[in-house]
Amino acid sequence: MHRRFAIAAAVGLVLALASRPAAAQGQNLEEKIQRMEEQLQELKQELHRQQAAPPAAAPPAAIPSPPAAPSEAVAAATPAAEAAPAEKSEAFYEKLLERVKLGGYGSFRFEHNSLPEIGDTFTLRRVVLTTDANIAPRLRAYTEVEFERFHKLEVANTLSGPGNDLQAQQTIETSGENEISLEQAWLQYDLYDWLRLRGGAVLVPLGRFNINHDDDRWNLPRRPLVDRGVPVLPSEAAWDELGVGFNGDIPITDTLLGNYQIYVVNGVSLNTEFSTIAQTRQGDTTLIETEVEISPQAGTFDIDNKDAKALGGRFMLSPQLGTELAGSFYWGRYTPDFLPNENIYSLSADGLYTHGPFQVEGEYVYTHFGGIENVARGFAERVVNSESAIENDQVENEVDFELANLADSKQGYWLEFRYSFWPEFLNRTPLGYPFDHPQLIAVFRPEQVWFGGLVDEITFQNGVLTTFDKMNTRLNRLTWGLAYRPVPLVVFQIAVEWYRAKDGTSLSQVTNFLPAGPGQNEANAFLVGAAFGF
């Protein structure tokens, strides 16, 4: 009886699906009705087979048995007693899966670049794992861990005593550029819809891209210059800081919704990046060079080396689904305690507009670094010499100190124009079947960045700043792309990029990912990529 009822229900479901508009499934009406009729015939045949099958024999009547001995009763009860913990364990894991959602995203691409230092290459952009846990009513915890260009990292430490000596050895094995980072890790307490307390590692709400940076959400295989490639943001996206603050949704009218985020965080600070280069030189000594680059980076997750906090916030208005307008800001000290006290501030405006298949999204950011020459003088007093070297008959050891990515001002924007479409003839191809609503999306993204007072060269001797050169320049990029989305969480991408910096400026001076030579101010690239979310 249960089987007949299930089959009848399935028949009803098929008939109901057959009555839905064909456009909702992204298939032509004739093919859809044919598929529904085939499924209906299969269900009818199964129903006939069930009706023709002989009824199952009833189980024989149970014969009363004599009362069991006490020991037998205990033995009979044992399996049930053992089953109870298993049932409880299964129920526990079911509730855990209901409360904790696992997810993530990943992306990779192939790039052909006109710069010979890049050439042709495959790149694993990143793999990100997330957890979203509803701990209890009003309490939520979220984590996000990123593996960027990550392949492997092996570290070995040994301590031994050969003969009468003591030997300490450390071995690090890796390949290419590997990065593991904690992008988010916060706890949220929902007091009201308009007042939620959030603390931990939070995304700084400056601009729209930094808080919506997941690769599977975007239709181009490279992130914007303003947020990543230059960046104009005080620190490159995805930029998180350790702190605490509030966020919430505020219904302003029946159709207008407001949203805000505001946090107090440790904040961006100048920090070090070391690189060691061992170079053989024909007819000369071997060079071992240590480069120490001091540049703005995301704040520390332990002791704040500035002993000062930063403030960041964003307020957004949405008059309808798919349309937003927002403004955001960031302010705080960016110099460590041992350097002069100087501040940084950023302002941003961003928005999204949707009209049918057309969509426009964009962002503008302005950032000002205060007192960079004072910072350079304080840095010179501490470091004494910008370059130090010692050489013998075999090896030359050299140490270089550099202040990088500092400018009086940086400002830039990106705009993304999108048009979604789907030719009906593709429904009969593997691109269309069996997906419900696949899409093709044409994309055009212009970008520009302006640099005012960008630090070009700094030298100092005996603690005195001897050279401090700045320049004004700009960078343009145009990107044309086509994206295919069989389902919303998966995208395949093709894009063509064109770069041009101001004459006399190398692309390597104004970007953090293009290793161009001196005066090489133009490049182009062809990209093929894919991104997925789950």
C-alpha cells in the first residue's frame, strides 16, 4: 500500500512539474513535455508491476514461549541497551550538521602574458574553507581559512651532537609562492536585527569588494586593481583585522532597507617582509642579498605594535533587490611606536544597479598617508644606512632596507558592466542540459588608479635621509570577458586584459604582481579560468 501511495504521489509530482512554464527550466517546451511523458510512462509501468506482484505472505503467528531465565532476559536486553547509545550518537551528529554548515570556494586560471617574466602559466589562485555555526539562538560563529597558490610546506628541526660539537639544523621545503591565511574568525551575538555584536577577525567594511570577495561571485578571473593589484585600499583584499563592533539591518521605509557595519580594530601598520637572494656572478664573488621591505600591511593579531586603534565603517541603502548605494571610511595610525606618529584615512563610495539582464557595479576609493617624509626620516635614524655590504674573496653579503607602497595619496575606481543572456539553441547541447537556468554573461571592466607623491627612491647614510624622491603617475586597465555559469556557484571565465602606465613609469612600480622591466609601461594578457563554491 505504501509503495502504491508513493508511486501515485510521484505521478502527481511529475504532472505538476509538467504544468510549470518551460522558461523557468531553461529548456524548450517540446523537449520538456517529451521528457515528462517518458517519466510518466515509466512510473505507470512500475505501478502495474507492483499491482501484478503476488501479495507477500503474512508472517506465521508467534508461538508463546516459556518465560526466560533471568540470565537469558539480561542477554536479550543487551542488544537494545547497546543500540541506545548508537541512536543517541546518530541524533547528535544530525543536530550538529543542522547547526554547522561547511562550505568554501576555489579558483584557478591559465594566463598568457606579453611580459616575458610571466609568459604562459597555470595558477591555483586559492582554495578557501569556511564554517558557519549557529551555536545557540542569537549566537553565531564563522571562520574562513585561505590557501593561496598553496602546494606544500614542510619544516624540519633537528638538534644533534656530532662528536664534541652541537648542531642545530632547520630545513624548509616549499614550492613557489605559498600562503595560508585566516581571513575571518568571529563570534556574533544577535541582540536585535538592527544591533548585532561581532568580535574577532572581521573583514574591514571599506568598499564593496573587500566584504564580497569570494571568487565564485565574480565573472572575471582577476581581482580589481583598487582592491588587490595596487592596492588603493590600505591593505590588499581580502583584508581582515582583529577587533570588535556592531552591524545590523534597519528598515527605513516599506521599500528602503539600510545596513551598517562599524568596528574598532588594531589596524594597518608598517611591517617587514624579508627576502634572501643567493646569486652567482661570472668573474665576481657570489652575492647573498637580504632585502628588508617595510610596507603597509594588515594589523597584528597579538600585541598591537602601534598602541593605537583604527576605526572603520560602512552604511548601505537598498531601495530594491539588486540595487545598492553605500559609503564607507577607515581611519587610524599606521606607524609603529618607534616611528613618528602618522595617520592614514580612506574614503569609499560603491554601488550596484540591476535592470533586467543588465547590471552595473562599481567602487571608488581614496586613501591618504600622512607625513611619509617624516616616516622616512624616522626610519633613517633607526636603520642608519639604507644599504650595508661586506665582501671577502668568495662572498659578498648585502643588506638593503626599503620603504615601499607609500604615497601621499592613492585613488582609483573600477566599473563592471554585465549583460546576462542565453541562446535557446544551447538548450540541446551539454552547455544547457540538464541545468535549470544556465547563463552567459558578457563583462566589460574599466579601471584607473592615480598616485600622488608615490615614493620612488629613498637613501640614507649614517642616520640621515639623503635622497627622498616622489612621483605622480597613473595606471589604466581595460578588461573584456565572457563568463558561463551552468549553476550559480560555478563559473567558467575567458578574459582579455590591457594595461598601460604613464610614460616613463614601469608597471612594476605601480603594481604588486607585474614584474616589468624599467620603463616597460604597457602589457596585455589572455586569461582562462574557473571558480566554484560549495
